[in-house]
Amino acid sequence: MLEQVILITIVMGFLISVLLSPIIIPFLRRLKFGQSIREEGPKSHQKKSGTPTMGGVMIIISIIITTIVMTGKFSQLSVEMYLLLFVTFGYGLLGFLDDFIKVVMKRNLGLTSRQKLLGQVIIAVIFYLVFTQYGFSTEISIPGTSVSFDLGWGYVILVIFMLVGGSNAVNLTDGLDGLLSGTAAIAFGAFAVLAWNQSQYDVAIFSVAVVGAVLGFLVFNAHPAKVFMGDTGSLALGGAIVTIAILTKLEILLVLIGGVFVIETLSVIIQVISFKTTGKRVFKMSPLHHHYELVGWSEWRVVVTFWTVGLLFAVLGIYIEVWL
């Protein structure tokens, strides 16, 4: 029975995204919600200017509808589900405001860093307060071992760090057609397996709802993309995957399963530190996917390679948690 629920959830999430696309993409185009391309980015990206952005709205709508319908049909919405929906919608709303400022007010960088950080921290703190109010554990475990330790009040620092850092890391990965859609589908799929293994079926249903939603979006986001998810989608996905990791107590394993997001973020950090300290760049451009573009790889080759790396990380993460 539960296996059927999982399959129906993926299909439903996929179909909602696919069916919304012909409605929302022309709507975004009519409103001139087109992506502004940074002048310092790869020259090949300039032709993407004007491609409708804020397509993450489709992903969020699909996730919310699919999750509520499927969970409500077979059980009641749990605290875990409310937390997942709150963080996903909250970070999605923050991303929507950022995108709106970029495309409507023509301010290419969107919200200021302080404004975005404040919003991310507020959502993280609210999540933590509800999380602890309902008695969830503040312990963290080392994957593949029986070692665990309770952070107590220090857990709030970890939650803020994970949600802010994780959402930004996922956001940095959204730079090529289909890159984030594919890597997100793989990572959420891995967490669906792990949540299922823990008998956290609500979390598993949510995870596969995300898989279905992003795969449906990928139909229109694959190269050449007809729509971008924007910060609306990337921040929502980042917040969602971190929340899943926290609820399944796989905080450390997120670093491995989300390895592509971590590597992308590290490439930016390394680039900035190197340039500020030595005046030299380690990469031709960061995040890392742009580096490979500039050394001559086609966009599709970069995307497929990163998908493959993401799949390897996901399989390794499942192996460590389930079989070690």
C-alpha cells in the first residue's frame, strides 16, 4: 500500500508541474518576468537574457498540493509535515521577493545580503522553536557509527547554520539549465529512501513529492531552458532538504548526499579567499560549474557530469546509513 502511495505521489507531483508550466510560463513572459544575466558571467549565457524566471512557483505549488492531498488521503498532517511546508514556503517566499526585486525593480542582485540573511535566520529560529516545543531530539549522530551527542541549546546554532548555509548552497548550484533540477531530484530521492527506512513515511511522501515536482519542472528547464526556477525555487528546495535532514537526524550525512551543493559553495569560498589574499583566482570562474564551461565543456556535459557525481554521493550516503 505504501509503495503505491509513493509512486502515486511522484506521478502527481510530476503532472502538476507539467500541467502548470503551459499556464505559468506564458504568464511570466507576458509580465516580462525575464532573467537578467550578469555581465561578468559566461558570454554564452547572454542569449538566455529574458528567459522567464520565478518558475519555482510551479515547484512550490506542486509540492504543497501533492503533499497535502497524499498525506491527507492516507493519514493526518503531522507536525513534521507542517514544519516541512512552513520552511519550504517561507524560503520560497523569501526567494520570490528576491526575484521580484530583480525582475520588476530591475535591481539585478535582488534583496540585499542583510535582508536575505535576516529573513533566513527568522525562519530558522521559528522552525527551531516549534521543533523543540514538540520535543524533537537535539542529538546528532555520526553516520555509520553508534556515536551520538546532544547539543542542547547549541542545536539552534546548528539549525541556523544549516538552513542559511544549505539554502544558499543550493541557490549557488542553480546556474545552468537543468543543473539544480536534476541534482535536487537525486538528493531528495536519497532522503526519501532514508526516511522510508526510518518509517518516517510523512517525510518520505514529502521527499518524493519534491522529486516529482522538480522532474516535472525539468521538462521545461532542461537545455535549452524555457523557464528558470529563480531564487523562488532554489531557496525553497534548499530549505526543504535541510529540514528533511534535521527531521531524519541525518544532519551530517546531508554534507555527503548534498555533496554537489557543498562543492559548489566551497568553490566560491576558495575563489573569494584566494583573490582577496593573493590577487589570483583558483578557478576561471565560480561557482564551479562556470569554471568547466570556460575550459571548453558544453553546458550539457557539465550538467550531466554533476548529476552523475550527485548520484554517486546519494548512493554512498544511502549505503553508509542503511548498510554500515
